[in-house]
Amino acid sequence: MLTNISVRDALAIVLDCVHPLPTERVPLLQSLGRTLAEDVYADINVPPFPCAAVDGYAVIAADVAGASSGQPAVLQVIEEISAGAHPTRPLRPGTAARIYTGAPVPEGADAVVMQEVTARGDEGRVQVFEPIEVGRNLRPAGEDVRAGELVMERGTWIRPAEMGMLAACGVAEPLVARQPRVLLISTGDEIKDVSEPLAPGQIRDSNTYALAGLILKYGGVVHAAHKAVDRVDDLLRIFQRHAGEVDAIVSSGGVSVGDYDLVQDVLQQVGAVKFWKVTQRPGGPVLFGTMGKIPVFGLPGYPVSCMVGFELYVRPALLKMQGRRALRKMEVVARVDQDLKATKGKTDFVRVWVALRDGAWVARVAGKQVSGRLSTMIRSNGLLVIPEDVTQVKAGQMWKVQMLDDPEVEGDPLGLIEPLG
Amino acid sequence: MLTNISVRDALAIVLDCVHPLPTERVPLLQSLGRTLAEDVYADINVPPFPCAAVDGYAVIAADVAGASSGQPAVLQVIEEISAGAHPTRPLRPGTAARIYTGAPVPEGADAVVMQEVTARGDEGRVQVFEPIEVGRNLRPAGEDVRAGELVMERGTWIRPAEMGMLAACGVAEPLVARQPRVLLISTGDEIKDVSEPLAPGQIRDSNTYALAGLILKYGGVVHAAHKAVDRVDDLLRIFQRHAGEVDAIVSSGGVSVGDYDLVQDVLQQVGAVKFWKVTQRPGGPVLFGTMGKIPVFGLPGYPVSCMVGFELYVRPALLKMQGRRALRKMEVVARVDQDLKATKGKTDFVRVWVALRDGAWVARVAGKQVSGRLSTMIRSNGLLVIPEDVTQVKAGQMWKVQMLDDPEVEGDPLGLIEPLG
């Protein structure tokens, strides 16, 4: 068992112990946020056939070469092709087909003139008032993707655009990694659920809810939540009961230096402790180990330490289990709004609210940085990272901030298209 | 009806027509991503009582004033207080109480010495090797939030930290805005679902899936999805059937200039068209109107135009319905990787992939910017915004990018604590 290791070393150990989960197929409408577990190739050309990009007339460009408003080209309209229909006759010189956006262009046509530059004449004729270049307003087959093309690689995060593209490629049930099932345990005789009355000496359990939110946010599911587990044999039984059902165990509390430690005791009996304590603040007293193939995270009981420990170690583990390629959090570089003291030999994560002011990111420190103050987390959208060897940060300096959520963009939503200042 | 209006004017009209939805209470575990519809006050102090911040001994600081490793203070341990227990005796000079993190400190104690600077002696005595300042390692009642304090305002987006804080404040079922129920309609005889075979002239429907993803992403629910609706009377019936059940209608296709326009015809019969066409690319042919109080968005059929139209107009509408305060998308300023031509008199939204390179944001243009190429959207995480009066962008210039998703942060996840370069 390693102890007092660096954040970097701790994360490397965690990632070394977690592996992609088995896969499953899900209906496309339920695939948002999942991660592709297979490469996806286009089964057909998209679009499948050359089609009109506008409403107008399919023509042979050479037929309208000299057209002008004074001397329009006059063509015989041989058919009308709606989207979804199929052209029945090829174009020959001197002919055109009325066509609508998305409809297949007939054989022989090499451009589509927009209806705005035409006028319908007598006896099925159309006047065209402008010349057109070959290929204009005509989407070739495979313009978007070509049949057989690798369109999305495994490890791709499924966003709305990927959902659309999966439909276009004929994938009605994408193969994705299973969602990690997480067993959630909070320790401490003193904690009570929000739905229960509080006796003297008791406090409400906030960690279970914050951790459940984090698990959902990063693509996991809460398999079960056990609360106020405070005896080694109870904890042992819970671990063993769920061992075959879950992909990760996350506990909060019960990892301090006192007589009431729990997770470490249990892990020493039925698993292996990999490290205990990381040189970081907050969230230093974090325990990590494994029970069989299941990673076990013993997070500290303080709400801030618990959440920071989750963001640093559980989040990348859950993403790796889902097969995600990008594990790193988004970062911005922001101007710090006040002097800060940091701990020599520890990586400090200072809760800040990042916002855009006069075109630059500013990090406002979210109040007194005490691990028990969950209120600092609701006033934060990022963690300002101060490396181990730095002990002082000065107001006005630029520092790297790991974002927990999107930075807030000030100003009215209409401002979003203002020219760059 | 207004036509050819600016993005800014169009968005102002949309926001003017949408209003916060009625509210509902949801179980706390299901509240992630919802928006608070009430101010939340703390019902008790958090923590509710003064408690130990570490494992150790509750003491009277004056008793250990002169303590050192050579001359420890010796105190009588009168009681042991676990978390969840209740102290039964006040401390008097010369006494201490064994105490664990989170346990209530006894009356009279004004500091907690860490067990690491103590040694247990004979006959229930403890040696303390260091002096301590008053208040040290002791969390006062209300350190996090005070009873009666306004902790979260209505309009707050519920993230994991807010879930934890709602639990701490005794809110088991927060009051939130209802999720917007969206009726989704795709028009076009030529479109087929991914589950159906394709006949000649037909294409697969990608818009329904991309739009469903966007609706879910921004907190809505797909109430119903009707496909390939291509007759005015069918569309009219669908509008009327769902009128009392939905909060918004989003259609794609059927808003071009051709003979087959649909949404506009229906809206002119049963509602009001507010604007038609915005001076933007892509996504210019967008129709907006209302049927009673329901906003109706007629998006273009091209997949890119459709998604960009959604991001610009439907997204802020859905967020406003949910009572969200921040409607503006996150923006970064990024260096453009190639020359770009833009349309005079139109706001251009260029699909780009934003990534961090050598500490700066770079926007890589996601291939040929054709509205039918959904593949440009899967290669994008942002829209580079080129205002109406600009016609050229040069490689190397810095431009504002509206992020669709988090920018990609290159490099291994362990890099996240590297000192600022």
C-alpha cells in the first residue's frame, strides 16, 4: 500500500485498475451521452442519390449558357419530381424537369437552377434568365458520407449530432459500453437522510445526494445506496452481497485516522488497498483499492473533500469504463481575484467561480476554503489548481482552472453575436 | 410577419413569446439538471451544533497553553464522544474529552487537539504536546450555512453540489419547473426511419434523432414524434391533436420557398407567424410563430441548418421555459486555422473543432461548410461566429466561438495538474 502519493501518481494507479465494461445495444433515442463501442461505417451513400439542393429546375448547364433576363433560355419541362419520387425520363438537350429540394435529379441533368431565376411559360415551357455552372445546386451522392466510409470511431461520445449521423448510417441500435453500476455507501452513525427527523448530535446526509448527482452526470447509475453504515461486519456484508452486481464502489466517510475507520479494514479482508492519502487539499484522506476487479473508492466524509475526490479519481474511472477517449477535464486560464495561500508539498484545489469579464476569464474565489463548507461548491464552477511547489498566489495572476461545469457567460443571451471586442 | 431579420432580433422575438412553465416537486435523486422554481432557505444551522473537525481531544485551550513535547499538558479524559453521540458532561479546567470527527464538542471546550500531538497516559489521562489556539479544529454551528439563510435562489440550475445542499437544507422534494414537452415533426415524403428499408428516391431521417438529442440535452422531453408528414391537413390535425399537451412544437423541413411549404400554411390557419427567414448561414430559412401560447419552430430540413437553428432559437426558449437565468452559451476566443469567406449581410456560423494547443484555443474548421453535411457537425464542438458586416476571416485571427460542447482538451488526463506553462 502506497501512502501520501501525488495526485498524478494516484490517478495513474486508479486508471491502471479500471477497464472498459461489456457492451450492449440501446435504441438510438436512448443513446444520448453514451459512448460508441464499435467503429461505425456508412452502409450507403448519404445522400444515396444525386439530388436537388434547392427548389427549381434540373437542367443541362450547356442549354442555359447564354441566358440573360433579356434573352432567357427556353426549355421544355418534361416532368415534375417531388422529394421521395423517382425520375422516369432522362433529360435531353432542350428539356428540364421541375424539381424540389431533396428530390433525385434525372439522368442527364448536371445542375439545378433556382426557381427565383425562372418563369413558367406556356405549354409546359420554362424560361431561365441566368447561366449556371455544372454541378451547381446539385448534391452529389455521398456528399455527406460515402458508402463504406469510417464515420465514427469506437470511443466516440454520442451527442445529438452523432445520434443524427447514426440514423443516417442505418444504425438503429448502436453498440455502447454498459453504464457503470455504482454501489454508494455513506458511513457515520450521525448521518440521517433528508426525509428523517434529526436528533441531537445528528446531521443530514448530503454526500449521498451529491455523489448520486456526480455518478449520473458522468454516465453511471446508482445501483444501491446504503446509509449510516458504521460497523465493519455490516460493511463487509454489503461489499460481499453486491460484489457480483456492481462495477465500482464509492463510500464517503470512514477513512479518517481515528478509531472508527472502516473501509480500509474491510478492504484489507476482502480486497487490496492500493493507496491511502494523496498530497492534495481538499480531499487528501482518500483511499483506493480493489475487491476482485471492482475499484473501491473511500472518499473523505467532508462534503467538499468528497466531491473533489470524486471529480479527480472516480470521474476518470467511470469514463474509462465507458470507453471514453477524452478523460481530461476542460480547463481555462483565468485571472485570480484575490491573494491565496497554498500548502507546500500539496496540490491545492481552490473552489472558484469562473466568469467572462471584459473578454477575459476571471476566477472569483468561492469564500473561505473549508472542507466542510458545501456552500463553497454551490458557488463554484471550477477548481483552481495550485501545484505542490507553489505556496502563494497573487491577485491578478493567471492560473489554470479545471472546470466542473461550463463557465458562466455574463450578459444577455442576445449578446452572443456581438463582434469580437 | 417579419422577414429577413437579424439573429439578434429573431432571438428577441422568440424569448418574448416564451414563458416559464408551471412547477412540480420531484424527488431529490431525480432533480439533477432541473431548475429551482423557489428560493431555498436553510431550515437549520449546518452543521447543527459545534463539532470536532478532526479526531482527537476536545480541550480548553488555556489548559494546554504552555505544552511542549518536553513538558506536555496532562488532562483527565472524562468521556468519549463518537459522531452521532451526545456529550453528557461539560469540560472543566484540567479535563478533556476523547472526540471523533463530526461529533458534538462538549460544553466548555473551545478547541480540539489532533490525536497526532497527544499520547494516551495511565488512568484515563492524555498528554498534549502542543498549545492550541481557541477555535482550532472546531466547526462552529452554522459554519456552512446558517438557519434562515437564503442558500439558493429560484432559477438555480441543480448540479450535484446543489443536490447535496438541498439535502443539507432539508429539501427532500425540490420545487422545479416542469420539463418542456416538445412535439417533434419531420416533413418530407422522401424520409424514412432508420428502422425502415429505403426505396429509390428516399433518404433516412436524421433530423428526428438529432433534434430529440438536443431536446433531451437541454432539459426537455419528446412528447411525440411524427415523421414524413407532408400534407397541410395532416399537419393541421397533428397540431390540433397535441395542442393541449405540449409546450413547444419543433418541425424540420417544409419551410423552403417551394410549392410544398407546410408549416407556414398551417400556422397561418391556426396561429400566427412571427418571423420567416433570418439573415444567417446556415439555418436562414427558419420560421417562428405561435399557436395560442405554444411557440412553434419551423426549422429547415438540412441537418446542419436544422441543428444550428435549434441551438440558436429553440435552446434558449427551452431554458427560459425552465426558468434558467443563464441563457447564453459558453464562448471561447480561438485562433482560426484557415482563411474563411463569409456572407455580407448575414451572420455566419462556421462549424469548428476547438482544442487547446500550446496553451491557446485553436478552432479547426470542420470541412466544407455545406448545410447538408451532418458530418461537419460530428467534427465540431463549436460555432465560430462571423458578424453580418464581415466578409473575410484570415487564418491566425482570433474569433469568438460559441461552444456546442466542452472544448476538447488534448493530452493525457494526468496532465491536468501540470503547472501553468
